[in-house]
Amino acid sequence: MNKFVKTPSLSTGKQAKNRFDNILNAKAKKTGALTFVLVLCISVVMGTLVACNNTNYIYKNKSLGFSIEIPKSWEGKYKIVEVDRGITVYQSGTVEKFGEGTGRLFSIELLEGTIEKDKAEDTPWPAHFLMHANGHTYVMNMPSDVQSPTWDGGDKALAAEYEKMFEDIDKIRESIEPITIANDSGGSDI
């Protein structure tokens, strides 16, 4: 036998009794199980709180027949204006400081009938086909000029906020869902 390998020895006497006592000790098992359950409960509660804080707002427009998700991070930073055949979404801080014609993030427009994607997007400004629903074609129109206050005498903080909000528009575009148009309904719900 190799003289460097130590063969395992069996516990005897007091050492063996302590090992068997630990194996059969229900109190130690209960403490471990209780700790596990407590950590699990705390994890579930924390996960729920984080998920609730990241919930987006659902904007539903019953008269136009669609809903979109507005990011929670936009809270207090946007305003939605209903127009005849759609909505326009603005960064509220820029509009308040610099007036109409500034701060537009996007518009959603309803076109009558089912229009092919290529034709719906064939505009002088950037446009994105969204969906066909309720006998309409829904299109998202983007600004064709500078809407954030990056100009001389502008506001760098508002411009940065606008740019950050603008990054979320693809997610908003993907979130559009058709809802049934309610002719007797007045406007929108958030």
C-alpha cells in the first residue's frame, strides 16, 4: 500500500454519537428550512415590488381603437393631444418652455381603409406602418425636423430628456394593440 495515502477511518465513540445526533436532530433541520422559506419569501416580495415599479402605463383610445404602452420613466414628462384622426405625443417640458411646434415625439394617425405598408409609409416625413384594425390603417409619424431644444438658446437638460424619451419609441410602436372602437365613447383612458 502507498504510504502517502491515508485510509479513511470510521468514527467511533463520542465523535460517532455526535454525528448521529446531528443527523437525527430535527431542530437543526427546522431552522434550516425556516431560513430557506424566509429567504424565498423575501425574494418573492422584492421581485414583486420591482416588477410593480417598472409597470408601464397603458394608454387606451376607445374612439380611435388602439392602445399603447407608455414607459413608466415618462411619468410627468409627456402629454398626449387628440387630433381629428389620431394623437400627437409631446415632451411636455419642451412645449411648456418653447411653445407649440416643439417637443413632438410622434403621432399616431388613422388612415381610412386597408392601405399597403409601402403606401402607408410613403410620406415626406418618417412614417412607420403599425397595423390594420377596425377598417383603418394605423401609422406612426415621426418628426421631420428638430423637436428637442438643442438649438442656440435651447435647454440642454430638456434636450437630453427628449433624446432619452425618443429611445423608447420603438418599444411603444411595438406595443400597439387594436381595441374595439366605441362610437359613443369619449376619448381615452390611461
